[in-house]
Amino acid sequence: MNTHDLDTRLIQLHNGTKGLRAELPVDVKPDANDDDILHMRASDETLDRYQEMIVAAGWRLDNYRKNPVIQNAHQYGDIIFTIGQALKTWVSGKDLLQTWKFASRENPFAKIARDLYRGGYLRAASVGFVPIRWENGDDKSGFKRKYVEQELLEVSAVGIPANPNALALAVKDGAVEKSDLRELGAILRHLEASPERGVYAASPSPVPSAGSGVNAALQSKEFCNDQAGLAADARAQGRETDGAQWLQLVREVRELARGT
């Protein structure tokens, strides 16, 4: 298979492995017995804006299941961005399915994210994965690339703070309480005063040595180049939030909490 055409697409995932991130539409179903649990359909083999698709049967899930955390916006610099965990991750037919449990009692960020999903204000999730096998398509096939085997490493909520309008609308509709915003605002102001904690910049792990196997192929010069490795766009907008967006979130939370 041709690996050269992916060299500008690779980014560094949280554990140093080079792979892709993809933002996927999700269908959300609240749990009947627990407000903190949502049932998510995170992938249904639809084409994305790059004319690519992920075959659900190709997901390798074992490594993700060892530490099935749900992050916000692929941020790993502070524990506040761990908003929950996947109680279950499995494939059924053409769908990658998960059951998310939000840490709403422990983390105000998690409670707000939960309410935004429950209210339909957030409708996407993001996966970070290592492509293993894929097929290149053409005009006749109807797709540019089809990933037929891939290892799942990350799952993230997306939309906060990239979509502050969703937060404002949720507050207006009463789906998010101002008391939760004030609590979150206090934490964000503390983090704003301590940028060394990694809130406003990505803090990727060092890239491990090439070694052998899939990671070696992904890190080889044949598959990617040094310049593209960290700066390249992901498969869609499924990548970590930048510092400007976090500053925007701080301002938005402060204004919403004041009721302006």
C-alpha cells in the first residue's frame, strides 16, 4: 500500500505514537437510570469531508480498553480535562459504540460537557487512531481512502471551547446552570494564572524509538517526515485545542456566569 501520501496527515497522539484524529458525528442516547451515563454511536462508516471513511469492523480496541478515559478536546495537560471514562467500547455492525460515564460530581467541566451532550448542543466526538491497513479509492469507488484496520488510542469530546456559542445557547435554554459555570470559571482562572501546567499549549509525549511493528512503520522516513509529524492537520478537526481558544473559553465562561 502507498504510505507516502499520508506523510502530511500524521500528528503525534498523546502517547507519542504518530497517527490520525477524526471528528465523527455521534448519536447520543441518555441512560434511563443514571444522568451521568450516555450511550454514544461514534462511527457509522460515513464519508467525511476528506472523502475518507473508517470501517467499523477494523477497529482494534484492546489498548484503548486498558485506560478508556474520555478527554476534552484531546487535552492531556491537566486532570481537569479528563471528563469521564468509557464503561464499554464495542463494535456492532457498521457502528463503533461506547457507553460514556461523566465524572460530573468530581469535575465541573465534566458536568457541563454532559449537559451539552444530553441537550443536543454537542453532536460530535473525536477519535485518535493508528492506521494499519487502508484502501485507496478513486472517482469510481466514491471514496479517497478507506481505513480497513486501525488501532483506537484516544476518544475525546469536542466542541468546548471550539464552539462557545453552544455553551451560550445551553445556558440560555437552562440546560447548563450558572452555578456550574462559576465553579468552572474559578478553576479556569487558576489554570490561566499557571500556564506552565500545560493548559494553553499541547504537551505531547516524546516520540518513542522506532523499534519494530506498526509504530516503526509510522515513524519511518518512508511514512512521515519530521516537519509534518506534529503540525499536520488531522483527518478532520479532531485535534487539541489551542491557547487562543482556551482564552476565549475563559472570557465566555466569565461573561455567561455574570449573565451578560
